[in-house]
Amino acid sequence: MQSLLTKKDGVFPSVCSLDCPDQCGLLVHKKDGKIVKVEGEPNHPVTQGNICNKVRNMTERLYDSNRLSTPLKRVGPKGAGAFAPISWNEAIETIVLKWKQLIDKHGPESILPYSFYGNMGNLTAEGMDRRFFHRLGASQLDRAICSVAGSTGYNYTMGANVGCDPEETTETKLFLMWGINAVSTNMHQMTIAQKARKQNGAKIIVIDVHKNQTGRMADWFVPIRPGTDGALALGMMHILFTEQMVNREFLEDYTVGYAELEEHVRQYDPETVSTITGVPVKDIYTLTRMYGTTSPSLIRIGNGLQHHDNGGMIVRTIACLPALTGAWLARGGGALKSNSSFLDYNTTSLQRPDLLVNKQTRKFNMNQLGKVLVETDPPVYSLFVYGSNPAIVAPESNKVRQGLERDDLFTVVHDLFLTETAQFADIVLPATSAFENLDFYTSYWHHYVHLQQPVIEPYGQSKSNTDLFRLLAEAMGFEDDALKNSDDELIRQALDHSANPYFKHVNYDSLVKEQYMKADRTKFSLKKLKTPSGKIELYSKQMVKKGYPALPTYTPLVDDGDFPFLFIPGPNHNFLNSTFSNNEKHQKLEKSAKVHLNQEDATKLGIEDGELVRIWNERGECEIIASVGENVLSGVVVSQGLWADMPGKKQLVNALAPDRLADMGGGATFFSGRVNVEKI
Ligand SMILES: Nc1nc2c(c(=O)[nH]1)N[C@H]1C(S)=C(S)[C@@H](COP(=O)(O)OP(=O)(O)OC[C@H]3O[C@@H](n4cnc5c(=O)[nH]c(N)nc54)[C@H](O)[C@@H]3O)O[C@H]1N2
Ligand SMILES: Nc1nc2c(c(=O)[nH]1)N[C@H]1C(S)=C(S)[C@@H](COP(=O)(O)OP(=O)(O)OC[C@H]3O[C@@H](n4cnc5c(=O)[nH]c(N)nc54)[C@H](O)[C@@H]3O)O[C@H]1N2
Ligand code: SF4
Ligand SMILES: [Mo]
């Protein structure tokens, strides 16, 4: 492979590294060895040259004057942000010395890695780091912050993360965007839906708690009370059965338990469901009749609706709907939550769990970082953060902060910026951007795997995650070959995966030639799903074994106290989680943090549009500008964006979010917290 680094000027293929389903093909324009422009790759079969505003402005972030270029050590109190540059040698020696002392005194489980998908490259996010921490014997991290509750629920019904091919949704006639803010978070699904609307009269229905940009673009916006979507889906099943809109042949051939389900959903009559969900009875009928009589129909299941106490069961339930109508049989029909199973690669070979000697090594759920740092005994004495910004993104942020402030906690952060988490670090290490690394990427929405070749040299003294962990392994004296493998070798090992029938034709050499390759979906069969029965499981014995009801069932949110409002602190359009929240360009595009309130509620509280309000509960408080109107139901408040606190601005919404775990997979419950709101 000829290195792109030797060419100082030109336009080079690339891929977006961010944690976004679209995984766009990019073209990177380079001049004098620097990136001057990032645009969409017009030939990319799915993303077709369009990219979001965030990434069109990526050069501002890459060359932001605040980007880290050297390692730093803390020279003031924790959290004060006083740091001095040091050499890589000193940084690595300090870490290794401290870790060896901790291991001698408290064992390796006193060290905890904390990471997520700030860069979705598989080597970067879950490659050499996993090998290193396995070999170290560090405490393990359960990476449950994003989508695991819903995936677990979906898999009870469908067996794996398999859904409709988004490229086929050009033929879809009815889109149910369910708990997804697709205009901001999956823009190409929205582009396809709008094209289908124009070309074949497709309809777009949005079911959400907030009439945001996606809701405003819909043909019909259906507002719903948070955490009640399972009941709506069951009410739809009730009508589908009673009005004979089910496909009995499909149910017979492809599912398990439809007779039990038919009996079971009698209790979810439209009146009962309307009382739970706040959706009017006539709307439940209209919605169901449209769904029951339009083909192909697609339910695009979002992440928002599973960030709830009952998120697993909600997704498990919604995932049953397309089986009732047989929507799966039509091109562009069915459901799409995640398609990641089509692109499963060899994680065992990449991550090498065999390097972990003590299989009983303790494991902590990343959603409870505050609790882990403050309450765990024996304590965690060292935290190593990379590819994540827990001071902002983790729930119960006041508790997280209390943990990060501990004097006896040795914290290392590897990032491109001095994030809010890095402010609390003892040692900060500069990270390369994705454009500086070799890696491969697998989308969780479309069916393509991409190669990223390094386009530019590392910024300043920054190092990639894989280089960093190879360096740490050497400094710790670990001799294992697995910790010396090059990035090339890691990719070859990961792509060698005959167990995935959709992926057999993909290998490193072909990927180098092609740049991106599609999973072979022809190997997919609805009759050979990964459920125990191989069929779509409307009735699940597996769930009974785990203590859940066998049939999809409405479960309410957990009681979170008496505060009057449910609080939904969602992401925003111009940031990606907290990424870009520190870049001036993106802050300007977003203007300011806002909280949406219903007009009636605001009037009662004497709050006017544009006024600063205080939002609080027993976990914390924020002060945010109110946006008053009809975009949320009474009793619901919605904020957008993971902003950091700034001088005079308390806007860290996760100060209010609960760290309870969802019903399945240990998922996060960001959107199930109650708050009070008052005028300041
Ligand atoms: N611009 C941008 N794009 C992103 C991200 C970002 O931060 N910014 N983040 C990326 C990541 S990591 C992820 S996981 C995805 C997330 O993207 P999405 O899957 O779109 O998830 P959210 O935006 O969290 O929530 C989606 C919608 O769910 C709604 N919602 C909340 N609770 C409920 C409920 O109980 N019922 C219903 N029906 N709706 C509800 C919210 O109002 C919101 O409109 O986006 C990715 N893309
Ligand atoms: N209130 C609320 N909280 C949420 C959510 C929500 O909707 N509402 N969404 C949740 C969800 S779905 C998710 S996925 C999480 C996301 O949480 P995080 O994964 O923590 O996401 P980011 O805030 O984007 O932080 C990623 C960090 O990785 C850094 N980074 C990027 N590339 C690299 C690299 O190559 N190496 C290293 N070492 N660092 C790198 C970036 O600079 C950035 O600081 O947030 C969760 N938190
Ligand atoms: S953030 Fe999403 S939409 Fe934007 S360029 Fe990256 S993959 Fe495409
Ligand atoms: Mo996420």
C-alpha cells in the first residue's frame, strides 16, 4: 500500500470516524501537508457526497488552537486546569511507576480503563487497548452507555442486530421514525425518506416526545409521553389483530407465539393505551390502519426511546410489529435499529480476551462511574480515560466530579483536547485525529466496511491509541507478541472471520483496493435467525429464563420521585455528544443550550420564552434558557446538547440524569429522570 503521507497535496478518500450511524464516505483535500477541506465522497453508494455541517467544519477542530500537542502534567489542584508540558518519556515513566506501585499494593484491579467510541475505528476504539488492559488484569468496563438496552431487547425478538438494508428504503412507502431525531442523527435516512416521498408518495410519521427538526419535517407528528412507547406498540398490535390486518401466513411460517400474542394484546385496547401514552384513541386507529395497509413499511427505531428504565422492553415490543404485518418480506420493509451484525468481524482475534488471566476480574458499568469512584471498595485508584468524556456524558455528573476530585485517584486522559474530564487528570496525553491513523470502520446502519489510511502526519507529538498502548505495553515489560502487532497486522487478524457469512469476501487486501466493501446480504435468511428457535420470537422462552415476561408487555418507568416534569436531555444538531462542544465554530452554529417547555406549564410557572430557568432535582441543578411553545407535551421538558459548564453558566444536563440501569443489558436511563423547573 502506497502511503498517502508522501503526497503533500491532493484529494484523498476517507471515512467519517464519528459515532454516527451514517458513516459517510469522505474526500479530504490536502495542501502543503495540511487538511484544508473535508467534503462528501460523491461515489459513496449510500452517503452520495452529502455530509453534515459538523464535519464540513472539521478542519476548524483539527487545527483548533486549543488542540493538545504535547503530554501534560498537572501542576495545580485537581480540576483547576493548571498543567505543564512534559516529554512522552516522562509521561510514560510516571504512569508506569505509579501503576507498578498500585499493582504491588492493591493489585491490577485498582486500575480502571474508561473509554467509548469518540473515534469509531475498530483498532482505536476496541483493539490494542483491549489487549493491553486484558494483559494488565485491570478492572473491566461494561460499555453500556449507548444502545445496549435496546439491542438486547431487539435481539430477544430478532436474534441479532439485523434490520432492513437502508439502500432498499428508497422503495419504502411508510416510514415510522420512532424515537429518532434523524434530521440530526441519521441524516441520510432522512434524505432517502424525503426522496421516497417525492418519487413514490411515501409518508413519514414521527413518534417522539419532542417536535424537533425531524418532527417538523414529518407528514404527521405523533407526540407521546416518555417511556410509554411499548404501550402504543401493543395497542397497535391489538388493532392489527382485531381488524384482521395481520399476515397470518407470515406469522405461521416465520414466528413463534402469535396465538399467545393475539390473546395477550386483548388487554391493550385503544382506550387503555391512550390513557397511558397520551396519544388520542382516533390517532392510534389512524396510525395502525396506515401501518397495517401500507407496504413496504419501515420502523426506524432510534436510540432515544431506549434511554429509559424500560428501554429494553420498549424496543423488544416495537420489534414485534413488522412480524404481524409481514413487512419484512418487502424490499425496504421491516425495522432498522442497528445493522451491526452484518459487519461482525473477529473481535476475539482483535481483542484477545485470552490475555486476561483472571477470568473473575471485576467489571464496572460505565453508567455508574460516579458510584464506582466514590463508593467502591476496594477502591479504584487509577482511571485511564480515552475516546470518551465522562465528566460531561456520564449520568450523575456531580458524583462523577466528586470521584474525579479524589486526591488518591491517579487519572490519565488521552484525548485531542483538554476536555472537562482531562481538567481532572494527573497526566494528559495528546491523541491523533482519525485522519492521522490506519484503521477500519464498520457502520451500524448501512452495510459497508471502510478503510481509513492516514492522510496527514500526527499533529504535534500526538499519538494514536494503538501506538500509545504498544508503548505502554513495552514500558510495563509485557513481552507478548500480541502487544507488538502493527496496525496492518491487527486489521488482517480482525478481518479474518469465516464465522460471519456476510463478510467472507472481505479482507485487508481487497479493502485496500476498494476502499469500502458491502456485506453480502444475500446470505441473510429470516428463517435462520439467531434466536433459539431460528424464528422471530413473539413469545420468548429465553426471556422467561431471564425473569422477563415471555410476551411483549408494557412496563412503566421507575418511580423517580415527586418532581413534576420528566426531563429528556438529548443530543443536539451541531455537536456529536460532547465532541465539538468545545469548538468555537460549532458553538456558534448551535447558539446556546436551551430547554423546551410546554406553553401551559410555562404560563403556570410564570416563565416566558427566552428567560433563564433553573432546573433541579436531588441530583443537581442547571440554569438554561427556556424555549416555550407547543413542541413538547405538558409535563415534559427537553434540552438539547451536551454542553459543559462555562463561566457563569451551569448547563451540564447530566447533573440531573439518574444513574439507574435500564431493564436490559445495564443500559443508561438518561431520559427517565424527574425534575422541577422554576423561574430565576
Ligand atoms: N448531530 C448529532 N448526531 C448524532 C449524535 C449527536 O450527539 N449529535 N450522537 C450519535 C449517537 S452516539 C447516537 S447514540 C445517536 C442518537 O440519535 P437518536 O437515535 O436520534 O437518539 P436521540 O437523539 O438520543 O433521541 C432521539 C429522539 O428520541 C426522543 N425520545 C426521548 N424519549 C422518548 C420516548 O420515550 N419515546 C419516544 N418516542 N421518543 C423519545 C427524543 O426527543 C429524540 O428526538 O446519534 C448519533 N448521531
Ligand atoms: N444527557 C445525555 N447524555 C448522554 C447522551 C444523551 O443523549 N444525553 N448520549 C449518550 C450516548 S448515546 C453516548 S454514545 C455517549 C457518548 O459519550 P462519549 O463517547 O464520551 O462521546 P464524546 O462526548 O463524543 O467524547 C468522545 C471523546 O473522544 C475523543 N476522541 C476522539 N477521537 C479520539 C481518538 O482517536 N483517541 C482518543 N484517545 N480520544 C479520541 C474526543 O475528542 C472526545 O473528547 O454519551 C452518552 N451521554
Ligand atoms: S457525523 Fe454522521 S452525517 Fe456527519 S459526516 Fe460523520 S457520518 Fe456523516
Ligand atoms: Mo450513542
